[in-house]
Amino acid sequence: MSNAGTNVASLAADVLRMIAVVAVLSAVVGAGIHGVSGELFATVPDVEFDYGYDAETATLSITHAGGDPLPADAVRVVGTDAACDAGPWSQGRVTADDTCRLAGVSGERPVRVVWHDDGTDRAILDVWVGPPE
């Protein structure tokens, strides 16, 4: 085989190696990106809440209306100094129809239900913006 033929074969082999390297790197990067984004979206609970407000007693009731159960230690109610009364919202698991009652809520500030799992992930699950006028 001539020197030119050897060079062409060597060049073709180099191109094939580069294509294989790029394919492997693409697969690794793609899997990493999919894994990271999949974890981010999979960790935030999908849940709905219903609200009831009694203006006479300034009491806000937040009820888990459906969706994923929530560990009580990962759920925070933010925007009020009041804390949930005893029950699943203060310990255990918050599931459908479990209600948190907050006394002394003025209704002037939004109240947020925030999910905060093991110090790394946070999400605002829902916001109550005040009683209807």
C-alpha cells in the first residue's frame, strides 16, 4: 500500500475514534442532565390546598385538598406568627383532609405554604392572599 493510502486509512480511523468519543460524551452528559432535572422535578410534591378564613376570630384554616402526602417536618407556613394547632400538620404526615388552623391571622399579609426537605430543596406549594372582600 502506498504512503497516501496509509494516511487516508489512518485519517479515517481517527475520524471514527473521534465520532465514538463524541457519542460517548454526549450520552454521559445527556444522562447527567436528565438525571439532575428529573430529580429536581420529581422531589417537589404535587399537592392542592383549600382555605377558609373566619374574620370574627381571625382564624385561617388550610386543608390538604389532595395530592401527595407531606411529611409535617418538611412543611412550613410562612407569613404569620401563628403556628398550626396540634395534629398531623405539627407532627407526622399531612394527607388529604388534614387541616391546619392558624389563630390571629389578620389577612393583610400573604400566607405561604412552603415545602423544605432536609435543608436542600425548597418550593412554595401555595399562597393564600387574604380573605375575599
